[in-house]
Amino acid sequence: MAERTAHVVQGLLRQIKTSVFMWNVFPLHPYEEADPFTNRKHTAQEREMSRFAIDWLVNRLSIDVVIAIGRDAELALAEMGITAVSARHPSYGGQRDFARVIQNIYETTQAAEPQLTLF
């Protein structure tokens, strides 16, 4: 089974007719100490380590719209003083809401793919 977030994001990117640049608030894979195959929320310290990259990217790349995907990104960007449009993260039931925000920003009209389930 394809990873749900990547599937949804790639489907929407195919609809957009302009350049899109994507970057994670914390661009590494945070995992539980004993198991690298797990996923966990990044810490404030980890987020702070990547702050310089986000500041540089936003200020140097002439980005028109910053989209915070998920609550963690929304809070982190607000803490950094970066104005962003909030979009629900597409995993675990947020696919339609995420698609709606992206389609409104980029003025695409193609219907979003159906909501995927884990099983």
C-alpha cells in the first residue's frame, strides 16, 4: 500500500500548473529512541535547529504563499512569526480538508481522490 500522505500530496501536485516548493518544519525523521521505524512529534529543540533553514528559504526564495500542513507546522511557523495558510494534515482522515485548502489556493477544480483508509 502506498503511503497515504505522499499519495494525496502527489495527486494534488499534478493538478497545480505553477512551481511548488515543499519543506518540513523539521526536515528529518524523528523516531522513538529504541525503534527507528516509529514516528514521533519533533521536539522544540529539534524545531529550533531547523529554524535558520526555514527563515532563509522563506526570505530568499520569494515565496508567495506559505502553507502550514498540520497543527505542528501551524504552531511552529506562528512561533517564528511567519504568516501561513493552515491546512489539515492529509493523514488519518484529513485528506479532503487538505485537498480543499490546496485547491482553493491554487484554483484547481479537479475533484480530490477518494479518502483512503488504512486497511
